[in-house]
Amino acid sequence: MPHAQLGGVDLHYVQHGSGDDVLLLCGLGDDHTAWDAQMQSFADRYRLTVVDNRGVGQSSLPDGPFGVADMAGDAAALLDHLGIGRAHVAGFSMGGAISQELALARPELIRSLTLVGTWARGDRFVNAVFEGWAWMAGVADDDRSFIEAFLPWCYAPAVYDDGRIDAIVEAMLANPHPQSTEAFQRSARAIKEHDTLDRLGAIAAPTLVIAGEIDWCLPPRFSRQLAAGIPGARLVELAGRAHQPFQEAPEEFDALVEEFWRSVP
């Protein structure tokens, strides 16, 4: 799979399909496989690019501190490297934070913005959640223990009740490129500093904000704040869905997003 050496970071990415360009940005701890359902769903109509954020999957973890704006810089550098001048950009959770910074720093690259289960400014609650995850990663007995403690923040009870969570856990454990504890902790602590709230009004791209009704990691109040701050943004709250609706209900999610993309000139 392709790599690009950009600004001191070895970025791993995948591309699939043909058509209008789409950039998919991942959340904390997730590599490109998080978007597998969308890669399959849209490949006959769009050219999709998914990047492993720094320190995740097969991308390198550079020395020194970094923040969300640095990861947005990675994404911009990759688009430039690939010759993609304009793309629909969709990001979930941390990827949504990266998407905001990308839209602010390089607006010419953004055809549209889809922000899923994400936030503009943390509060004491959510920053305590992020710090708790960093702590949990350091004290867990093994990878399975950490994953099983972490995932209830991400998925709705229905995913547990019908047994889908078992396949998710096993797939994560079988990942040949698991994220290191150091990389996870550094990323979790970096996102505590994310803050675009006072700059949202400068985002000019057509924007769709999607929230899961029962997202307890980043509750819908954060998405409402985002949608209120971005001029013309549309907010959709999905009933019964949690933090990652694109995985819980891919057909519902994909139809919503494609309707939005088709509405963008």
C-alpha cells in the first residue's frame, strides 16, 4: 500500500474507486479500515482516499509534540502530493476535528465538509474522558482488556445486544499494525487542546454535521454547537445511534452523506 514522506512524517494511505474526490479522516486510535464500509459503498462513484493519521496503522509517529492542526497539515500535504485540488472531506471524532482545522487552513481544498460525532471546543467532561482513555491505555493488562473497556464509549447498546461487537473486537485484535500505547496516549492528550469554536464562522464550505442521538463520548450538544457556529451548516441527529453511525448503520449513513454530496455544486 502507498506511503508518502511528507514534512517528516511517513504517511500511509489507501485509494479506491473513481469519480469525484473524497477524503476520509479517522478518529482516535482508528486506521483506514474504520471506513471499510464506505470504501466499498462509494467506490463505483467516487475516488476515496483514507489516510492513517500519524502514529496509527502504518504511518510513523514523529518525535516531539503535535496537535490537531499538525494532523490537518498532514492531510493537506497528502492532498497536495496526490494532486487532489478539491475534495469532499468527511471526518469522525478526532477526524472531524482535523477536518475543521483543514477547512480553516486550506479552504480551497474543501468541496464540502461532513463532521461526524465531533466537537469544536472541549469542556471539563470531555477532556476528562480523553485523559481517562490515555490512563486506561497505560494500565490495561493487555490489548483485549483495553479494547473491551474502550469500545462502550463508541457503540450503541444494540451493537452489543446483537453480537456485532464481538466481530469488532476480534478484528481490532487481528490488526497487523496495532497502535502503540505511546501513540494513543499522545494523540488522546493532543486532542484535549483542540479549539476551533471562535473560528467556526470562517468555514465557508457546505457543511453537514451528523450526531448519534446516544453518543455518550461526544454527546449531540457538541454537534449542535458546531452546526450553530458554521454558516449554513445542516445538522442531522440519528435516532438510536452512538458515536460511530457510519459503522453501526452504514446504509443509513451513506444515503444521508451521498444526498448531501450530490447537493454540492
